[in-house]
Amino acid sequence: IDMTQSPFTLSAFIGDRVTITCRASQNINKWLAWYQKKPGKAPKLLIYKVSTLGSGVPSRFNGSGSGTEFTLTINNLQPDDSANYYCQQYNTQLITFGQGTQLEIK
Amino acid sequence: EVLLVESGGGLVKPGGSLRLSCTASGFTFSNYNINWVRQAPGKGLEWVSSISSTSTHIHYADSVKGRFTISRDNAKNSVYLQMNSLRADDTAVYFCARDLLFGGQSPFDYWGQGTLVTVSS
């Protein structure tokens, strides 16, 4: 299953709201997760099963969607949100990630 | 505290082999599926392989099938990735990651810090 994220890069100000989109090449039901990845660090699970927050993840992060179209929304952007974001489908045993979205905080 | 620590990375020539280890602590290792995920320099995340808690179910990405072998030793709280016939495009940081949930579909909740594998002559 191919996962296509958009945009590839994103730039926004502190306090802004941003949205990242992920499209699956076929129906993945609700088996969609989002990760935050910073250079030199391990990925961090933000959201799973489309909209369930990971442990310790602030409520500024919100996931939605179904079937093949999904979005990650980050509200009230903070400097620490500068990172790469990846969607992941785990509907099948052959797990796939989106190509990533680089978020820059101005 | 849940910890996953990878080791075994390094520099290897094309066609060579390397064995990565992932040693876990802080949880009941034998209950959880474990995965390997890699990130090539400047690239995104790529799932490589997964192994179920009892080694019953094993899966590989097409890019490594037939060259990589995943295994585990629950007595040693460890998962291994034997990598053979290595190619330049296998160069990446390799992470091990734990499934969040028992059985069925699951994302990955805990990750190691990664080990770098460089394939170059």
C-alpha cells in the first residue's frame, strides 16, 4: 500500500494551525498512525488508529479521516514542533510509511 | 522504563554481511512483536521486517526479502537482523521498535536510538 503525504515541506509561525494530509492507495480502514521524527532522535508516536493520541502527546495534535484520506492537524504551533512528520499504515503486514513532511517553525 | 538498544552497526563492503541486535528491558519482552525500521541518509522511514512474540509470524519488505533474516531469543530479550548481500542502498540508521498492542494491527510505541549501517567499498 502506497502512502502519499502532502505537502513535502511546510513553514508556519508560532501559534498557527497546520494540516498535513496522507492518502493511501487503498482502503486502510482505521489503521493509520502519525509519527514525529527529529534529527538524531527516535521517532515518536503521536497518533494511532486515526485519532487516538499517543502517551503524553499534547491535545494540540489532532488526527482525522477514514478509508484512504487522513489528516494530521497541529494547533497552536510551538517551537518544539519543528520536525519531520510521517504517516504509517498498519492495515497490512507489509507496513508502509508516507514520504514525510518537513515542518519549519518561522 | 522501557528501553530498546540496537547494536552491531558499522561499515561493511558491498556483498558483505552484518548482524544487528536489539536488546530490550523494562517490559515483558516475550509478549510483544518487534520491528526493524530504517532511515537512509536524507530519506524517510522504511519498515524493514517484523517478528511476532513467539516467532510464528515473520514479514519482510520486498526490498530486503531473501537477503535479511529476522529472529529473536526471548530468553535474552533480544531480536536480531541478519543482513546478507548488502548493497549501497541498505546504508541507513536501523531502528528496532515495539508494537504498541498485543496481536493484530499495531503501530510502534517504543523505539531504540538506532544503529548506523554503512555499505561502501
